[in-house]
Amino acid sequence: MNRIKAVLEEKGIKQVWLADKLSKSFNTVNGYVQNRNQPSLEVLYEIAKILNVEIAELLIKKE
């Protein structure tokens, strides 16, 4: 499970924008956001960089 959806919502960023930045289809990114598919570590690091967050924020639930 990942927290990509929560981080996108916190930052007010749309999945379409993230898909464009990653050069991936909306369906691929939507799969990550809905936790149907998990991104590779490389893609997860790229997402963290694009969203300007630590990779742990994409993985660990905030307490």
C-alpha cells in the first residue's frame, strides 16, 4: 500500500499532472493511486522527487 493519493490530495495535485510529469499514462498512475498496482522503487523515488516529499511520506501513514 502507498500514500500517493493522500499526498496528491494534500498538495492539491491532479493525477493527470503527475502522469504527465512521469511520462506515464493516466491509467498507470491511477493504478498507483488506487493501490491496484505498486510502482517500482525507481518510479516511487521519481514520484517523491516530483512531489517534493521524502519517499517515506509516500509509504508511511502519518500519525
